[in-house]
Amino acid sequence: MMNFDDPKFRVKVGLAEMLKGGVIMDVTTADQAKIAEDAGAAAVMALERVPADIRAEGGVARMSPVEKIREIQEAVSIPVMAKCRIGHIAEARILEALEVDFIDESEVLTPADEENHVDKHRFTVPFVCGCRNLGEALRRIGEGAALIRTKGEAGSGNIVEAVRHLRTVQRQIKTLTILDEHELMAEAKELQAPYELVCWVAEHGTLPVPNFAAGGVATPADAMLCMMLGAESVFVGSGIFKSSDPATRAGAIVGAVTHWQDPHKVAELSVGLGEPMSGLDIAKLTPDEMLSRRGW
Amino acid sequence: MRCGVLALQGDWEAHARVLERAGSETIAVRTPEDLEASDALVLPGGESTVVLRLLEREGWMDRLTRRLAAGLPVLATCAGVILLARDVTPPQASFGVLDIAVRRNAYGRQVASAIVPVRLAAGFEGPPTMEGVFIRAPRIERVGPDVDVLGWRGDAPALVRQGRIVAATFHPEMTPDDRVHRYFLHVAGGLS
């Protein structure tokens, strides 16, 4: 059984708590990292290519080159995250050796293991993992993830999948809270989630770790929508550096996450941002093109 | 007494929960107007650069500077300590009302974050130490003559008081031990 009181786990979740109400921005260079920090990013995610480019260029997407990560760590004082491929325990160990502040075991990169995710309990560095539903979230937490994000559809500029995943997780949490305790094992079977974690969520009505949103955020309104649907922070990937004026848009999205309960303020923040990234129609993607289907 | 919690970014909800449990009326402070409605203020943990950007961009600086000069009681944790410190290394703008020198991320990156006992000064009821949750924590490297040290991590001051400012480089809001919050409410005049 997982022990949420374990100091090692509490310290991991502690950093996730500090990132609440913030925006984590994808960056590929030190210059972009500086722009993100100046705009008010709570953390940056170092990667080789933003998801929209991974999608456009194809090929195998891997962990960011080590020199890139170091360059970004040198450039900013905010936490630096980096992505490893699903199940790539070696990339994960290398990122830990580089002392990144958080590892994202991410479906945006090409999976290294089609069956297993990393056993995250064995690491000192905290992990964030994506989910499409509560079962997936609890499987990742069972493996030791200290932070959950909805997958959305990375690099699409389309918020529809993030909304689907956020709503699904919230609905499934609410459902657990009204079930009779005798129904929880059957529900755990249905969700394909660890029974003890299902019981924990049923009792507390929330996930045991923070829940952020990701995948398709392109505008301050998209970020506000994620917060309205219960996300506690927002990851923005291609939405910033694939837009016409990244610094201004980044600042506006930061403001929208802080002031999501104030539509007047978000309206003002949404003025003069230039062009957003162009988006994709999810219905026109083939199942193979859906990054969110990677992992289980 | 109404205690505001700066709710721009970070773990402000955890502070609000502890304060409410301790019996204080608590409001989330998201605008300079909310600040006017607060008799005391908590500067929570989070990223100090983010909070500073938002304060600058949204026109808080003059008003908050005035309230601090007028003796607003403040509880600052982690990033909040950096915002109040007189000297910050590596350099970053700050309000400078707390006469300490502080080094940001002094213990290193997240892999160096840890839960370490904080030894308390005489005067606190209960156990002589409390659990100190240090997350990418700053370290206080100098304290001025008007600053009382109330808790230590090893040899380094981790909990200090100057007048009606109480500052912790760790996160008392992340433990069930609410002595720091109760002490602050007492200092601020909201709890007898």
C-alpha cells in the first residue's frame, strides 16, 4: 500500500503544491526559457521540439539533449522540468542525474515501453504523468507520480481533448464519493485502478496529488476554461512559442490562470495578443496520430 | 481581525485552511482592493519570480509598500520570505522590510528538498522541534539587530520575527503542526 505520509513522497508533492495557480511552459532553448520566466512561468519544460513540430516532422521523439537541458537550467531560477519517454527508465535516471526538478513521463515523446511505465517510487526526483481518466491517473499515482495532468491532445491547439479528460476525471471522482463502500472493489475493477487508491479518493473526494491540465491550450480563455473545470495549474506546450507574439501571450495566459474567476480581467488580458497557433481538427486525426492514446 | 492570503500563485489554499482551522477569518487576496480589506497578510510559498511579476504588472507595488510601511502584520513562507528580505542573492527585487539576507534555492534543486526538524526557541508550547518542509528552500544568511530568531535548521535561522513580521524558510502550512500560524495570529492581534 502506498504511504502518503512518507517524507520522500511528501517532498515530491510539496513542489507540485508550490506550482499551483501557475503556468508551466514548453521551451526548447535558453532564450525561450528566459522569455517564459520573464512572462511569469512557474516552471519551464525543456524539450527538443514542441509537440506541434513533433507532430509535423514525425520521427522518433526522445528526451531533450543534455546540453539543452543544462543551458536552460543555467538561464533561469524557476524549476526546470524535462520529458522522458514512457517506460524509458534510463532517460529518467539521466534526467535525475542532471537534477531536473520534475520529470514528465510523457506521451508526447515516442514510447520506449509499450507495456510498462517507470516505477517512480524508486526515484528521488518527482514525476508528473498524463491521464485521460481516473483509472489512468490512479495507476500512475500507484507507480509513484507526485502530480497528474490531463493529457489533452498535445500540439493540436485544440482544447477539446483536455476538456474531455478533465470532465471525465472530475465525474469519476464525484461518482466514487456517492458509491456505497461495498461497491468500491467492483468500481476499482471497472476503473482498472489500485483498490486502496480508489478507497482514498472515495473518502476524500479528490486526487491524493495535485491535478493540472495540459494539451491544446492556445489562448487565455483556454487556460481559464481548464481552471473552471477543476485544474489547479496549466501546462502550455506549442501554444506559446508557435504563436505570433510569445512573450505577450505567455504573460496573458499567466494572468488568466491567476484571475480565472474574473472574466473582465481575462477579457482585458486577451487584447492585443496577435495570432494564436493554428489548430487541428481532432476528428480528422487518425488513432495513430492521437498522442493521448499512448500509454495506458 | 481579517487575515488575507495572497492568492496570485502558490500554495495559498493550504495557508487558508490552517488559518481557518485556527479560528481566523480568512480571505483570498487577488487584487489590491482585497488587500485593503485585510488586517494581516500571508505571503505563501510558490515561485517568488512569478508573484513578483504579477505584483509589478498588476499595480500592487505602491499600495503593498505603503501597507508594509504602516506595520501590516505579515506571515511569509519560503518564496514570501524572499519578497520581504532586505538583501536577496542571486539579486531580485524585494520589499526590503525584513532585515535579513537570504539566498534563493540555497540547498540546491528539487533533489535536495527535504523534511528536516526545525529547532524552536524557548517560548513555544509543545515539542522542542517542528517538522520543517523545505522545498527548493532559501537560506537566511544574515539577520539584523531587530530580528529575533525563533527556529533553526542546523545553524541557519529558519523562523524569524521582526516586529509584526513572521517569516519561515520552510512550509508550516504543509504540516498538521499549526504553532507558527497560531503564533502569527497572536503577533498580529487576532488570537488571544
